[in-house]
Amino acid sequence: MDERRMQRLVGMVVLFTITFLGVLLVANNPASSPFRSRGYEFYVDVPSAPGVAVNTPVRKDGVLVGRVSDVEFDKDGIRLTVRINRDIVIYENDEPVVEPSSIFGNAVVSFTGKPVVGEQKPILAGGLVDGTVTDDPLTAITKLNANLGPSIEKMGEAGEQVAELADKINKAIGNDISGKRITQVLDELTVTLQDFRRTTNNFDQLLEDNELRGQLAQALREFPPLMTDARVFMQKAGTSLDNFDQVIASADRNLENIEGLTAPLGERGEELADLLISAIDNLDIVMNDLARFAKSLSDSEGTIGKLVNDPELYNNANLILRNANVVVLRIYEFTKDFRPIVDDIRVFTYKIATEPGRLIGGAINPSVTK
């Protein structure tokens, strides 16, 4: 085998090796492999995407189901375009979570299924879902440190309070090395418990009486109606007090009005007293005049007495009234007979007023009548 043929064989081997490696790379890259199904794409909106880039693995319940095909900024955060294999179905109840890079591996977009009641709806191509972001280990440690700081301070305060409690207990017990004070406290506690047991026994003996138990049960049954009646009574008492307050307010207003009336009377007391005395004097004079007038009526010799007591004067007055009645009747009959004449005069004057030519024509031709 000559040298040229050896070189040609080596070149063919190298070319075959490079071609084989390229085929392996393309076949293992689902984002650009022509040998695998391209599947379908949809969008995931997340607040941030630390460590996520094109070809970042997409897993569902830990199984690789696709990769991130595009990362772009959105107005509310980051929008990831994920490409899922054709045979894999992602449902709307599958929550997407971005897990940043850590010491255990690179970033991953993970879908975790949640139980749902009813039919599950798949995410269609071009759909949009919202996702969350898991803190990376450093951020989690920082937050943990920020949260542990106040907790450690609280534990320190709790330790101080425990120390204060221990000091108070030591002060209460003192240097009781032999435990005599504790024994004394326990003895007193035992006596207290015995007294309490004795009290409960007495109470049980008291309740063993059937008559007393019945009376107590009857009293307990009557207690709710009694409270209801008391509540009604208190409501009525409140209403009565309100009415009494209104009466007192009205009385205060009346007293103020009376005070307004009596105040001017008090200021003009002497003047009003003089006027009252003068009025009483005038009333006395009027009563005397009435007495004299009544006396003159009873006196038969006076004018009014004669008018009242003399029957002849009464008869004359009665005769005058009769004659006056006859005159009135005659005047009525005269006016009754005079009424047609007045009507004729009214008709005549109306015709003269409306047709004065008729009067002139009648004067010229007296034989013509209309």
C-alpha cells in the first residue's frame, strides 16, 4: 500500500467521523432535529427567568417533554416560548415553575400536575399560561437569614424571660437545699385539695335530696321566663322613663311660659293692684245702679212699672200692633195691584228706548197699531 492511498483512507475515516458526530448532534437536539417530531408551541409568562435560555429543558413531573425555543421580554416580565413533543399533552391545571440553576444542575422549566375535578382541558398551540419562579439557593439562603434574624432575637428574649423566671423561682424557694419549703407547699396544696374534695362531697350530698333537686330543677326552668319578664319590665321602665322625661321637659316649658307671664305682672304689681281696686269700685257702683233699676221696675208708680203692671196700657199696645198689622196687609195688597202697572211702564219705556220711531209713527198715524 503506497503512501497516497494511506492518506486517502485516513481522510475518508476523518470525514466519516465528522459526519457521524454531526448526525449524532443533530439527532440529539430536539430543537432542530429533522429526525424527531417538532411538536407544538405555546407561551409561558413569568416574572423572571434566571438561567433560562434557548434549549433549556422542559419537564413534566420530572420527565423531559420539550425545550425552550425562545426567550423574550414582555411588559409584565419574561415570555418563554416552549416547544412540547407531539405525543405529550400539557393541561391547564399543570402549573409551570422556573427552577433556576443550582449546584445540582442547570435551569429547568417544570410542569407539575394538580388534581382537578371534572374534565381536564389541554393547552393548545399558541396558548398562554402564567408561571412562577423558584428562588435560587443563594436567594433562598439570604431570605432565610433575613427571616431567622428576628426569630433568633425572639429566642434571645425568650431565654432572658426564662432566666428571669428561674431567678423568681429561686427567690421564692430560697436556699432550700433540703427541700423543706417545697414539702410545705405540697402539704398545703394537699390540704387545699382535701378541702375541695370535702366541699364537692357536701354538694353531692345536698343534691341527693330528691325534693331539693326537684326544687332546684323547677327554679332553673323558671329562670329563663323570669329573665324574659325582667327584660320586658326593664324595656317598659325605659319607655316610662322616656315618657317621664318628656313630661318633665313639657313642665319645664310651661313653667318658663308662666314665668314669662308672671314676670311682667310682678314688675307692674302696684299698678295692677290699683287698677283692680278701681275696677272693684266701679263694679260696686254698677251693682248699686242695677239695684235701683230693679227697684224702679218693681215700683208700680213708675213709668216702666206702669207699663208692666197696668193691663189697660197693655191692651192699648196690643190694639196698636193689630192696627199696624192691618195697615201692612193693605199696603201689601196695594203693592200687589200696583205691580202690573209698573210692569207695563217698564215695557213701555223699553219699547221707547229701543224703537223711538214707533212713538213718532203712532203720533202721525194714530189709527195704525202695531
